[in-house]
Amino acid sequence: MTDTTENTTDSADGATGGDTAATDTPSTGTAGTGAPAGDGSRAPSRRALIGWGGAGLALGAAVAGGAVAVARPGEDTGDTVTAAGGPIAFHGTHQAGIATPVQDRLHFAAFDVETDDREAFVAMLKDWTEAARRMTAGKAVGDGAYGGLAEAPPDDTGEALGLKPSRLTLTLGFGPSLFERFGLAKQRPEALVDLPQFAGDNLDRARSGGDLCVQACADDPQVAVHAIRNLARIGFGKVSVRWSQLGFGKTSSTTPEAQTPRNLMGFKDGTRNIAGTETARLKKHVWVDEKDGPSWMAGGSYLVARRIRMHIEPWDRTSLQEQEDIFGRDKGEGAPVGKAKERDKPFLKAMKPDAHVRLAHPDSNDGATILRRGYSFTDGTDGLGRLDAGLFFLAYQRDVRKGFIPIQRNLATDALNEYIQHVGSAIFAVPPGVRDADDWWGRALFSSTTEG
Amino acid sequence: MRPLRLSFVTAATTVAALTAVTGCTEKSSAGADGVIAVTATDTKCEVSKKEFPAGHVELDIENKGSKVTEVYLLFPDDRVVTERENIGPGTKQKVTAEVKAGDYRIACKPGMKGDGIRQDVTATGSGKVAKRDPRLDEAVASYRKYVQTQADETIPLVKVFADAVKDGDVEAAKKAYAPSRIGWERTEPVAESFGDIDPKVDVREDGLEEGQDPEKDWTGWHRLERSLWKDGKLTDRDSELADQLVKDLVDWQKRVGKAEITPTSMANGAKELLDEVATGKVTGEEERYSHTDLVDFKANVEGAEESYKLLKAVAAENDPELTKELDKQFTALNTLLDKYRADKTGYDFVSYDKVGEAEQNKLSDAVNALAEPLSQLAAAVVK
């Protein structure tokens, strides 16, 4: 389950060209996703960027993009700025932070609504949108962190001053419990189901659920934390943080030219994740279509968040052979059993029946495919001398009933289950993107209903 | 409880900074223009002039009444510029001060009681201090009175507590403990501005400085709290501590009127009271043995609300949205707190160790919901 996403090695894999598919199709890069800031109008505003020359930017891009990017440098200026810590466009058809190339760091927060006042809640969503618009562009919230009235606390908390925009994305979602409020019951999407109890779940209520969520991803952890902190501050009295999770290392990639990052078990996982450039797969598996309904969700997606604790110490005492058998891959390259390269098409029958890749693969799940965006976490130790660590699993999909749920059910017999435990769980309807300066998070939802 | 905050500054500092030193040392004798004859009787307070040049001022006081009197030169918000007490019938006294241009009051207090008989006077000259909204002066004056009243009313309650301790009556002392703290908790930011009092009366064991011995150097309410609830017995040392607590709080009562209070410090003090709640009470750290945290909690909120009410008229003009939100959040928090006491007029709250984690969360959320807009009050007042 760490990797429900083996599944992403779906049929499209073959279509892009068999064995070396991913590495062959690199460098449309991220330009086509709509996520990165291709528009020159949105100049990065944090001071640190000023004075960077073009050469510096290109170099930054090469480092960030890995070998493939080096081979084709400077192909897309907008993209290279982004790679160097620049901004990601906030406005778009879809929210940024889903198909966007995965950033290095995460701060994820789930909120509960405290107010019964629909107007006050809508006003907060508008304030959040404005703050997000500014922060993702590398600007301070409101009137900034200094220079205002000496008698008042500054609007912005200040710790991101002087830092680059760092490709910050802020992605908002609505939990099932929100629809019990504000007369929204009829607008609850059918696909926003309450997740069933899965085998082995040991969920902590305090780390599960939530009326709202915000996923903050950035290449600089302080930029991500700053964003959540400032949104929480704006929200006081209207919403309160229910739980939050920091993630320090991405465990998946939506850029096919990049190597798949390793999880804390030391394995590559989800090697054939949906890429930000794969418009057809995104449309098929990730974005909610207009005909799916409800209309306010068109262009949105559904997010499943699971806090998966890993039993790190027992895992580390497991023999290499067993580790590789459990995953169905070799540890060094990450290649499926009997194959040479990490993105080679796996031959499932060569694996043990309870191997993780075999069970999570789309071929074992009627083609079910999700977009993974998880992060490794370590929240210190647990008082018994064990790391409190694991995978904060994030998966986006068009319909969880055809995505996460069947895959997770199929993982009931996963050999990996001996070493992991799901301890937190949440599901959110992620509305479409904020279109322009007059639009705001949730407008379509709240405009389509009235109180009552 | 916490380290000294700066919202309120004690009189000693401000007088020097703002108005120069007062007192009767004759630095340079005031020019004829700067001398004001003050004739005090039992019913009148006559001044020879109502306008005088800013700078060195001398009040030539004569008590023609039958009672001992006091004469004050006051700022419009009742802060003392200078004063002379114990002026006997038929005697004369002089008092001098350096004053900036602006409005002042001279007050005579026959019998040394009450607000006194007052005369408005003006120091003329350039560089006149911008005149403050008179409603804010009134707010500060009212708050000053509130702070003094809280101290005055605390003393007898502390004596009840101290007597019970000295009688060795653990149950009676436990009962008197929380009520004796209410006045202090309501005005804590002002009380804390006297840096030396707070560490004597309200420090917790974890607040002791390095090298301080908890058995020898720890004094005040929380030391007695530990004896009563944790040790469950009272010793001779506790009797000494009880006497010391009364003495230190009488010192507070005498000095608290001299704290500099401004509209801004009132607003920030209100916010600090909520900070006290957020960092000490919601967590149950403040009253770790007695678990009477909710009494302190309520008193902190009441003190904050008093400042807010006094400043509200001006704040509502400058930022009506803010006062609307503050009204709402004060009500919400008070409503929530009421769930933890049967008698809405009393201070008999549920013991905090009986308040579950989920409920503590709710209290914390309500405090945050109020404290965030409250942090905007100072700006709304000075806009």
C-alpha cells in the first residue's frame, strides 16, 4: 500500500513505447501541464531572484531536472525559471499541485469549520484565495510583514521574506463532513464517498478526516510551512486546524524524465506514475469530467490522503531477498522481477502472488489508475525508540470508487502489510482551478447553492 | 507569570521619559509665569491661572480647609504628573514639575479621598502634544480606576486565604485560593509591568531562575498551591509565605495606580490576557496542582473584555467589522466557558483535570478565534 501506485504502470505504458518508454519522451518537460509559470508576466517577486542571470537560471534548471534536462537545456525558458525556484501559476483550469512536477517538500493541513455563518466562511475562502494568489507568486500576505502600523501585528508572519517562490502550490479540498453544513448536502458529489474500513486499518481519529484541506508543496520547506501558517491565521474563528503533516521527501514523480524517488524502505515505487504531460491519462484518470457531475466539480479531482506508518526497524532487519520479494523489484535499479530497468514493463506472473507491485498494478485492478503525490515523513521517535516514520500517501483520481478503493482492497493480501500500518485517512473533493483574479476557491460550489 | 511585557510601563520610567522629573527639588525656580497658586479648601480647589507656559511649573499650595488634603497635577487620563500628600490644614507646600505643552488637571482631595475637586489647566507653547480623542482619555481613566479597584478588592480576599493557611486549615485555604487570584488575573499585564512583584507572587516552579531553590526562594500563590494540593499539609514555612504574599500584594495595590496606561497598552494588554490563556490556562500548566485553571481563564477574559468595552466606541468608528467580530467572539467564548460552571454568576468552575482533550481543543479554538481579531484592536484605536 505504500504504493498503491504500482498501478500507474497501466496500459498507457505500452503506448508510450515499451521498455524505455519514459526516458524516451522527456522533454516536453512540464511546459504543457499548465502548471508552471510559462507566462512572463508573472515575474518572481521575491528579492532573491533579482539579479540572477539567464545562465544561472539555466544551470539551476539543469540541476533540478536531472540528466535529461541537461541534454536539452534552455528549451523552455518558463520552465527553467520554475525549476530554479520560481513561481507556479496559481490560476488555471485545474488547481496547481496535482499535475505540477512534484516539489521536494510538503505541509498538508486538514481543517474543521468552526463557524455556522455561511457568509463568514465564504469571506474566508475569498481571503484564502487572495493570500494564496500572493504567496504562490512569492509575495507576502496582505500589507506584508513589516512597514505597517506599529500598533498592529503584521499581516504576514515574515519567515518567507527573502526566499524564492520555490514553486509553491496550494491546493484546496472539501471533505465529506463539509457538506453537512451551509446547506450543501445536495451538492455532495456521489464520488465523495466515506472510505470503507480496509483490512489492517488502525486509524487515529485525531489524524483523520477534516472539513477542508490545504496541500502546500514547495521546494523550500519554510515556504510551505509559511503558507499553511498564514492560512490558518486568516482562518481563526472560522476554521481550526484538525491535524497537519509535514513531508520531507517526495516519493513519486510526475516528470517522466526524472528518476523515481525512493521511499523510506529504500525502494522506488510507482515508477510509472501519471506524468504532468500525459494529457490523455490525466483526462481519463485524474480530472473530473463535466458529465461525471456535479457541475461544480468539473475540472477538479478527488484526493485520498493516508498516513502510513512504516515499521522501519523490523524492515531493516529483513533480508535483501525478502525485501525484494515483497516489493517485486530489485533494490538497486528498481527494476521489476526479471527486468533490467525501473520503467520496464513488469511481468507480474514472475512475482510472488503477494508481491506489492503485482497486487497494486493496474492489470490486477481492472486498469484502475491514480496519480500519486506522496511524501516521506518522520515525526521524531515514538517513545519506544522507534522512528515515527513512513509514507504520507496522497493520490489524486477522477473517482475513488474506481481508483483508490479497489486498489486498496486488492492490497489486503500484500506482503508489505507486515511492515506498514495505515494510521490516518482522509478524502477530499478538490474543486477545479481558480480561473482569474476575480475567481475564488469554491466559487462554483457556493454559487450553485443557497443556504437552507 | 511570564517574563515582563512592555505594554504597560511603570510610572518611574515614564515620568522621566515623558515629562521629566517631578518633585520639590528646586532645580530652577519657575519664572513668575510658571507659578500657579493653588488654594485648597474643604469644598474648593482654586487656581490662580488656567494657562501657563510649558516648561518648569511650580504649584504653590495653601490648605485653607479643615481637612488634611492632597494636590495632584494630572494628565487628562488621570496619570499623575506630580503630587503632594499630607498637606495639613493651614499649611503651605510647593511642588514642581517639568511639563510639555498640553492639557492637564489640578485636583485637590480634601480628606485624601475620592477623585478630588478638579480644575482643567493648559500648558501653552510650541510642540504641543497632539490632543487625543477625549473618549480615549476617558477610557484610560476608567481603566485606571478598574485596575485600582481590582487591587483594592483583592487584598481582603488574599487575607482570607492567608489566614486560612496560617490557621493550618487546608480545606478553607483550598476554598479561598482561586478567588484570591481573580483581581490579579483580570489585570495581569498591568500587574506584570512592575517587574519585581510578579516573580514574588505568581511564579510557578518552572519559572524559577537558575540557582533559585524551590524550597527557599519560591514564594507566592503557586508555592502555597503546591503545599495545599500536592503536599496536603501546611507548615510554618507556609505561614511565612502567606504573610509575604499579603505584603507583596499590598505593595502592588499601592503602586498599581502609577502604571502608565495608554489606549494602545490597554488594547495590547487585552490581547496579552488571551495569550496568557492560550499558553498557560488552556494547557492546564498554570494551576497544575489545584486545577482551578478555568477560574483564571475566566478572569483573564473578563479583564480583556473590560479593556475592549472601554475602547469599543472609538474602535467601532474606525473598524466596525472588527468590533462586530470581537462582540461575536467574546460572546462565543463566554458562552463556552459558562458550560463549565453551574452558577453563571459565581466562579465555581469544573476542575480542569476533568475537562477532556476534545473539550480543551474547543476552548483553545475559541481562544484563538478571539485573540486573532483582538490583536487588531490597538490599530483600530489609534487609526
